[in-house]
Amino acid sequence: MSGQLVAESVPNRESKVDVEKVVWIGVLIVTVSIPFLMTLIALVHIDDCPHQPYIPIWILMAGISMSISNIINTADKYSPPKQSSYKRRKRIVGALNLIANCFTIACFVSGGIWVYGQPKPSHTTSSADYCNPTLYGFAFWLLNLSLVFIVLLIITICIGFAVKIIKNSK
């Protein structure tokens, strides 16, 4: 065996994808990018919707409130725990999150009224019913996807409760 390389047997470790981390990264990307896009699109097209001038303001305010909520949650998650002020900090963070989330819900409801409550706007810039197609399309699909997400969340919760009830009844 002199002169020959002897290969040591190295256990073949399959690379396992940590599904939880992948999902968490996906959620993080979505929760950061959507408020950023909302704020950016609203600022770029703030005066481009005489059809319903509250649509860009709604998108801007919802994007800012979602960003504030994200900042509060991130700061709380990564701040060092101090036992003396932990309970107080949790109450303050909970109150700030409640305020930001209530504002976001109010924005969602008012946005639905402003987007769905009007007939489809014109895309001709000289029309009084004009609304920038990018702004209106973003608002429309943001609301639609939010509603789909809410319905899927409710269905998932109902299925979870049904499974729990079935398991407890056995």
C-alpha cells in the first residue's frame, strides 16, 4: 500500500434543509419587503389618483404602520433580556404592537372601502377618474392577497382545532 492513497471512510452526511429556517426566512423577506414596497409605491404615486386620492395615502400609512410593527418586534426579539425590566418591556411592546396592529387593521378596512367602493378607474391621464395603473393594481391585489391570506389562516386554525378535538376525544 505504499504509494497509494488510502481514503478514509467519511460518513456521507446528507444535507438536510431545515424547513423551519427556510419558512422563517421567507416570512421575514415578505414582512420586510411588502411594507417597503407599499411605502415606495405610495410615495412615487402620491398625486397620481384623482379618482380616489385616499388610495396612495392609505397604502403609505399601512406600509409605515407595518414597518413600525416590524421594528418593534425585531427590537424586542434581539434586545438582551434583563430580568428586572422584562415584564415591563413586554407590556410596553405588547401595547405598542396592539396600537400598530389596530391601526393596520383600520387602514385595511378603509383601503377596502376606497379601492372596492369605487368603480374601476380610468387609465387615461386626462380623465377625472384617472388612477395610475401601477398604484391601483398594487392596491387592488394587495387587498385581494390579504383577504386570501386571512381566509387561509382561518381555515388553518379551524383545521387545527378540529384535529385537536378529534385527538382529545379518542
